[in-house]
Amino acid sequence: MPGRGPNERETRVLEGIGVSPGYAIGRAHLVDRRRVRVPKYHLSAGQVKAELQRFAEALAQSESQIQDIKGKLVSAGEEQVLILEAHQLMMRDEMLVEGTRQLIREQNINAEWALKKVVRSIKQIFDNIDDEYFRERRSDVDFVGDRILRNLLGGAHPSLSQVGHSAIVVAHDLSPADTAFLMRTAVLGFATDVGGKTSHTAIMARSLELPAVVGLERITEIVGTGDVLVLDGTLGRVLVNPPPDEVKRYQRQQMVYSAHRAKLDEARHEPSTTQDGTPVRIAGNIELPEETSVVLEYGAEGVGLYRTEYLYMNRETLPDEQEQYEHYRQVLETAGAAGATIRTLDLGGDKFIEPLKLNRELNPVMGLRAIRFCLREQGIFRTQLRALLRASVHGNLRMMLPLISSIEEVWQTRAILDECRQQLEQEGQPMADHIPLGIMIELPSAAAIADLLAKEVDFFAIGTNDLIQYTLAIDRANEHVAHLYRPLHPALLRMLEFIVASANAAGIRVSMCGEMAGEALFVPVLLGLGLRELSMNTVSIPIIKSVVRAVSIDTCEDLFRGVRDLVCADQIEARVRAAVDEMLAGTDAAQVVNPGLPPEATPG
């Protein structure tokens, strides 16, 4: 599409989801990822063998292309390489490969048609997964299917190789393969029709520290290459062809934001202590052992959540005890005295089908997952527990159980853990004498009996992502109800207050490791209700530490008392926003936390 000048079209303001903070001002480069038309025809019996061979050749070609792209990613993050390896494994997955072959043979249909049917059925399985990260892996299936399909049709694969410098990439979605070009191109940011906070575009943008807005729905229909864009990755807003004075205003705002953000990054290793001298522990959430050193470099005080399920993903065999031991040892040794909280397996059958061959469930969201799965599949659970026990001698380990809904689950786990310890002692394996055992509070049932659970465990970690969704019955990835996802809902605040009070009464530690902990707006509220430990994604650590240093506990407690009896989320959010702006006035955090303010209105 030819470029347009900024005055040739009216200004449009598009609202999406901000997934990587900051501003980008530049011209759009539209990546055309329109779906290819899938031919549908039936085969004669004599054509089936040749069709199967054609599908096999397209598979081999697709895997070779991914291998070539991996070779270009030597300077990219480990996570991007792992995503591409996951795509290669999908190309060997029995459900995808054998499923397509079976349809070709049994229904006598062409490979493109069969592949489309199988991809659709696999995506429906992902639709039933509760965890947002895994649900958004539907895009992986799309990327893999699209690559194979284009090779079957002999078509070209869209890429970003032609993106020029100082461009804002606009696409329906971005694949991990695009990283090979983005790493060598000075793009300014990303804007996509689809995606969420854990989509590949979001992961890529944060790793490259580029602003990004996703979930814009129709930006590829509205924007053409050459259009002037202003992208606000914090508020989740894109201005299309704004007037010159608006562009200048955002350029000033961009300069202010960048200057303040740089100061926060410089201070990332300073203690996170409030104005009245209360220390607040800020830790990092990780998925891979290699990320431990990264969160420490960003200023984290240890690892607050290590999601071990990533060891089980994208592979054809389950990790054995020795492999897991090496991973856990690496995390603990790197974390040092600050230690690491390692969460046991938080997956269900549909999330790693190939190695386990489990029966599919009609509603896996409410089915066999997390601790329920581990107590059912005790062989897998015992392997992980043995590896964790062995690794405990290499650092300060805290072990955590996900999706606890009852005291019985804690009792059962302790019994299994004791048996594993006895076995290892008989084998002469060294272990730490005491390993704190904690639980995730992420179900309303656990929140309701937090006072009882606190007597059975050594610590709580509040997982707000699931707690909010289960409490409010909201799927935040569903665009029709996403506006109802309100972290400051009165029901949630009352739950949080009870959880923290129950932990304090029992004398156990309590932290928060959900996304809410990494949102600067919510931190004063969390401190006011009594939390003193927060764990979050890497890029949020310097910002949250700066917020902690800018506030006092007395002021935060006053804020919480002022909002706890308000009756709706809108009232609470308005009160909190006004109070936080006042608390941060004159600090470097002010413009970073509330970048919606024009620079001339920035406090201080």
C-alpha cells in the first residue's frame, strides 16, 4: 500500500493492550500476513500415495527453513531459540503429522485441506486451557501450519527483511522467526491486531526493550505502509496520522519518559526501602535457569517464582531426575544467598500431550492440572521432588505447590515428600535439613481458608492472575469481557487483606508473584494491606523498586483504609490513581508510572 502524508487522512486513535512500555514515533511498515486460500479437492485412490509424499516434502522443507532461521539468531535471546525449537517439534508432533496423513488416507482429500482441519482441531484444544501463556500458544500452531501450507502451495513466506530503519512494524501477528530480521533492523516498536501480555510479540518487544501495543483488532486494515504513527506501549494506544502539533507533544513526552526511565535503571541496585525505613523484598519471576542472572542484574533480590513446567514443554520425552537436578542446581547457585522459590509442575494433560498420552478432558480448566495432576501422576511428581531435594544443598531453596484448593492436598504432598527424602537418605544423597514448603493462593477456596492453610505451610505466594479470573469468572483474553478484569475489584481487595492477615497471624511469609505485583499503580495498595514481598517480570523491577523508595508505609496504609470500603472498582481506581500521583510527585518514577501526563504537567 502506498505511503500517505500525515494530513491526507483524519487522525485515528486505536486502543489495545500495552505489553512493553515506552513511546515510538515513526512511519508504519505493514507486514502482509493475509491468509492464503486453501484449495479443497478429493483424490482418487491412486493419488493418495503421491499426496502423502508431497506433504512429507513440505514438512521437511519447513523444518529446514526453521533450522536456517535459528542459525541467524545467535545474538538473540535463548527464549526465542527455544520457541523456534518448539516449532520444529510441532512439525514432528503425532497429532499434527499423523493426523494430517490419516485424513489424506481416510477421506481422500488433498494435503492442504487435511492440514487445515487438523490445525483447527489442535487450536480448539488450546482454547480450553486456562493459563494465558499456554492459551496464546495457539499462535504457534498457526505459524507452523501457515509455513507448511505455503510450502505445499509453493508460495513465498512473508518476512521483515524489507523493513527500513526507524519503522513501526504493523502486523496481524509476529512470528518468532521474524526476530532474525528484527535483531538487525532498527525498528522502533510493534503494533498487532492480536496478542496479549504473554504473546510472542510481547515477549520479543520486552526482550528488545521496544514499545509495543497488541490486541488492536483491525490496525492492519486501518494503517498502510508510510502512515505516521505514535505508539504508546504503556497505555496501549496508537495514534494514526496525528497532526504535527500532537507529534511534537509526544516527542517531548518521549524525551521526558526516556530520561526518567534511564535514571530508574541506574538506581536498580539500590535497596527497595520505603521513606519510613521499611524494607520491601523485590524478586523476579523466571521460566528458564538462564534468566536467573538477568533478573539479578535488573536489581531483583533472588527468584520469587521459577516456573518449572517449561522443562516439560516442547519435547518428546519427559525430563529425568538428573536433568531436572542440574536445572534447579543452576538456579540456586546463581541466585546465591537470596535464594529461589521453585514451583512444582503446574501443567495439565492438554499442555504436554505427546509424552504422556493422557485422555483429553472436556473442560481442562477445571480438570486434572497442577497439584491435582501431580498427585494423580505420582511417578512424575516424585521424580521432580527427588531432583529438588538433591538440589537443595546448592542454595537457599523454597519449594512451592500450585493451585492448592484444600488442606488434604498439602498433607498428601508432605507424605510423598517425606518418602522421597527417606529414599534419598538411604541412597546416601545429601539434602538440606529444612526446605520451606509453601503454596500458591490462586483459588477462591484457598483464599477462604487461608487462616487454616497458614498453619500447614511455611509461606504463601499469591498468584493474582488466576485468583482474579476465578474470583470474577473473567477470561481476560476474551475481548468481550476483558473490560471486567479489575484487579482493584472490592472482592479481590477483601480476599487479599484476609490472606495477608492470615499469614501474619500464623507468623509465615507472604508474597505476591502475579502480574498485579509488577504494576506500579497497585504497589502502594499492596503495601498498605500488608505485603512486604513482591515478585515480577524482569523489566518491571527497576520501576517497582523506585515506587517503593518514593512512598511511606503510613501513607500506603491510609490509602488502603480509604478504598477498602468503596463499593466499585471505578471508584477505587480513581482514588488510587490520584493518591499515587501525589505520592510520586517530584520523583523519577512519576512520568514512568503515569506517562499519560504531558511533560509540562509532570510533577516536579
